[in-house]
Amino acid sequence: MSIKKRLNFAFRYLTGGLRALPDFIIIGEARCGTSSLYKYITSHPQVIPAFRIEVHFFDVGYSLGLNWYRAHFPVRFWMKVLEMLRGSKVITGEKSPYYMFHPHAPRRIAKLIPHVKLIALLRNPVDRAYSLYQLRRRRGLELLTFEEAIEREKRLIPSETEKMLHDENYNSIEHRRYSYISRGIYIKSLSRWFQFFPREQFLILKSENLFENPNNLMQRVFDFLNIRRFEEIEYVKYHEGKYPEMNPRTRRELVEFYRPYNEELQKLLGQNFNWYE
């Protein structure tokens, strides 16, 4: 962060008590198009973006305190001034794609912002897992083959999750970095979220619809956020990566692994994702 940005954030921190809390949060999942979705939402004239694209307060930054979190959002008075000038309501929000998988994030959010609107993007979990793995490879954070990384995850993630549940202050780098397969078991993550929030506060979207027909999907998003429809958006794909094809045998195994979880998910949500058709 530049010196100018540091000074700006210091001022924002000092005025934290005057600042809004988010009207919406994109909770995940990683590699499902959350960066693109957030860029599209914040291109709307009624939306003020957060200070940084990913805040990560309710997962790894919780110990930094409420003032630190509020520092990422606009001053409430300024939002009211904008509403009077523009003649329409103004909202703000953030996206942190680790929230969906983090065991404590739903409860923490419900305690602070019980009426916040929540958006989740769900991508074919096989593609999502491989995309996250390839991102880690590009950043030099992963040295194993995809198949080796899956085997490590089977050993590592259950024990790391237990540590997090036992000690709320324990931040697991491994849980966040190496949960390629586990994050795609959406039924488990969403079932936990539904313990803290009613269904009507969620908009759950299929990532492939965002990739293929973003304009139609974005109008649904704007309706959910109770702001006017807006079509003057440049639909650029952010953080799109190119990488080798997955081993066909590994893909077949993962398709079968996820199948029962996806069937449960479709029953729970009443949505047909058609990921394997």
C-alpha cells in the first residue's frame, strides 16, 4: 500500500464511527467470478465500493476490530448527501470469497449486520477446484501436482477445521490456501449459513450464467439489491486464467465425488445447476 493510501486509511480509521456498514456482501466462492461480479455491481451509480476489493474482516481480520472494518466504507452523512443530490438511494458493499467456507464468518456477520444481503456465486466445483489450484501454482504457493494436492487436503483440512472450531482466534493459512476440493462442497457451507440467516437474504447464482450472459444476471442482482436496473456496464472478465487441461481420470473421479453433494444442493435450493449435462 502506498504512503498516500496508508494516510487515507488512517483518516478513515479515525472516522470509523461515522462510517456505514455494508448493505451487501459477496461471500464467495473463490474462483467463481466474484471479482467480475463485484466490479460490475460497483460500476452502478448507486453503489459506492469499499476501500479495497477484498476486505476479509470476518475471516482472517476479525481481531483488527470494528473500526478497522468500518474504515473500508463511506461516511453515512456523505451517503445521505449523495442520495439527496441523485434522488435515489445509495448503497455500499464488499466481497471476500473466503467468508463462505470459513466456519466462523456466518455467525460473526449475523451478530454485526443481521439484515445484510448476501450473494453467493457457485461454479461447477470440479472446474472451481482446478482453477484455484492453478492460481496457487501461478503465485508460487503450490508445488505439488493437482492429484498430490488433493491427497494432502484429505489429511490436512479436517484437522485444521477442528483447530479453528476449537479456538476461534486460530487463523489457518492451510485451511484458506489448500482447500481446493472442500470449498466446492457447497451444501455444507450454505447449510451453515442458513443457520444464521433467512433464505430471503441470499441471492445464489450459477457462475456459468455470469460468464455466458452477464447482462441478464446483473439485472437480477440489481433487483435483489433494490436499486434500478443498469445496463451501461463493460463486461470484462477479471482474473481469467489459462492453464493445461485436467487429467481426464481425475476429472471423472471428482465428478463422481461431487455428484451426491450437488444433488443435495439442488434439492435444498430448488435450483438445477446442470453442471454435468
